[in-house]
Amino acid sequence: MKTEEAKELGIWGEVQAQNMMREMGMQIVEVNWKFLHLEIDIVAMDGDQLVICEVKTRSTLANGNPEMFVNRTKQRKLMRAANLYLEQRKLTNEIRFDVIGIVKQGRFESKNYVKDAFSALA
């Protein structure tokens, strides 16, 4: 897949993820928050809980479900980013880490929402 196509697919996937989260009653707070080398795809509120959501979008299932690509290294980066986000915003909310895996292959679409995908204590 060409870089531009991959970028467009990623943007499309993040919009789909935001829509899913809104349909679940969450409020989107920020999208693509960046600080230094860290990034959070979606920051949302689910009641009083702050949701840090990683979105993985792929054009094929050939290598497995996209949500499975949030490895330990990525999890640690998300945890650091979440802590910095809380610090910068002076928030004390409980945090939950969710992952959304999306596949768009021609007309085929698959979306998988993994609530509480990993724990900051892990």
C-alpha cells in the first residue's frame, strides 16, 4: 500500500472509531494529541473515566486482527502519554485504555472495540 493511501485509510479509521465511541455514549475530548514523540489517537470521556484509545486500521486481515498490533512497547508509550496528558491538563480522572481494530478491504468492513484492552498496572 502506498504511503498516501495508508494515511488516508488511517484517517478514515480514526473517524470511524470516533463515531463508534460517540454511539457508545462517550464524549470525544481530543484527537491526535501529540507531545514530543508520543501520540494518543483519541482522548474521550466515558462518564468520569478518561479513555485513551489507540486505533489500528488495516486493509487486510492477512497478518491478523489489527488490534493485536498494540504490543507491550506501544502500551508503555500510551501509558507515558496518558500520564503526561493528565499532568498537562491537571486531571485526576481514572484512565482506561481501549483499542479499536478496523479493517476495510474493498466493500468489507470489520470493527472490533476492545474495552480495557490493557492495564496501566501491567
